[in-house]
Amino acid sequence: MKQNLGLFDIDAIYPGNALKLMPGIPDGVINLIVTDPPFAIDFKAQRENYNRTGSHVMEGYQEIPEAHYRKFTRRWMTEAARVLAPEGSMYVFSGWNRLKDILEGLDSSGFTTINHLIWKYQFGVFTKKKYVTSHYHILFVVKNPACYTFNKIDHYPEDVWVINREYWKGKKKTPTKLPSEIIKKILMYSSNPGDLIFDPFLGSGTVAVGAKTEGRHFLGFEIVPEYFTFANERLSGTFTKNRP
Ligand SMILES: C[S@@+](CC[C@H](N)C(=O)[O-])C[C@H]1O[C@@H](n2cnc3c(N)ncnc32)[C@H](O)[C@@H]1O
């Protein structure tokens, strides 16, 4: 691939703060952004809910203070709009609690929403006086609604996706890993082999690993050094299909 990525190499991931690193990416070079940004909740207090024993969950998850979340969201989304190619698309995962900031950020960064997808998963925490949350929002947005990639794999591609979370029983993991199946589905619909896929908030690197597996190029950032190392370990154990 001949693309010039400025300060960065193609098919590489970098440790550090996405807000500081993203300005080093040239304009319009990314075909697809898939990202699950940090939340603005007291995640550590909820950690036991995500893994009963907690023993294999890697410490250090970086959340954003609630008061800063709106500004943080606008900052990274403005950069996302800049680095995306004119026909590029983005998928942003969000829980319901900060959805308002995510939707506002997308609008104010000039994106057009194509679909508001719901990901229904099988997992829920025990609740006493409210419903169990078992869904996520995924915003599918583009820069130009007249021109973007959409490979219509299914005849009726529905906007509710029922996909189980993966349990990595007894294995090292980060607390918020997305299922590989969901990333593969997004890559198949909204990118082609050889495209460049970017995730500014890699966590365990599921987006980069999926891109590599499916013959796409990748770039990504992660602020927690241990997660970055873990993502790199996963990537080095991943084989890629031939890329154009
Ligand atoms: C929800 S997780 C991503 C999970 C990922 N999709 C996966 O499957 O493992 C968000 C990640 O963003 C990281 N993060 C938080 N603030 C960041 C920043 N400013 N720059 C880069 N990464 C950041 C967190 O440490 C966390 O690993």
C-alpha cells in the first residue's frame, strides 16, 4: 500500500493518547473508523459485574470524567472527520448513558447518520429495581451520504444485531472486549480488502485484529500500556489474508 500515513506506519498500532496522536494522521487517508470509545462512568466500581472473579481482567481501564466527556467526544470526532476519506464511514459504539454526547458530537462534526444500530447481547448484570441492560448502540455514520461503501451481503440487512459476547474463560483479557463477530460484520459491509481501518481506542485490539484477519490494513492507538502490549501480542499471533 502506497498511502503516506505521516508520522505513522501502516499496519501498526501505537501507545498513547488518541487526542494527541490523531493530529499526526494526514487528512482523508482512512477508509473506515470502527471504535468503542471510553465511557464516562465509574467503571472500576462496576468491574466485578463484567467478570465475576475479576482475576484475569487487566487493570488500568481509562475512563473519562463525566464533566469532560462532551468536550472529549467533540475533540476526537472532529479529528475523525478530518482523517476520514471523503467516501469514508465510521461506526461508533455507545452505551445509553452518554449517548446524548455521542449523537451531539457526530452532528457537530458534520457526519450524517445512516443507521442507528442496536447490538443485543446475552449478558446482563443483576438488578433489583430496574431492567437489565443488554444492548449497545452503534452509530453508523458517513461524511458523504451520496457516496460510501456498503456491500449488501444480506438481502434484508436489519438494524438489530443479536450477537453474543465472548467469554475468554481463564484467559487474560481487558474488561470491555468486543466480539470478533461484530467487527467482522462491520468490515464485510463497510470496507473492502486493502482498505485502511482505524481505531483510536483499541483496548485489546479487536478492531485491528479483525482488520488484519480480513485482509484490510489497520492503524490504532491505546493509552493504557498493558492493553497496548496485549493488543500487539494478539496482532502478532494473527494471520492475514492476501491484501491488494
Ligand atoms: C471501550 S474500550 C475499547 C475496547 C475494544 N474495542 C476491545 O474490543 O477491546 C476503550 C479503550 O480506550 C482506551 N482509552 C481511553 N482514553 C484514551 C485516549 N485518550 N487515547 C487512547 N485510548 C484511550 C481505554 O484504555 C480502553 O482500553
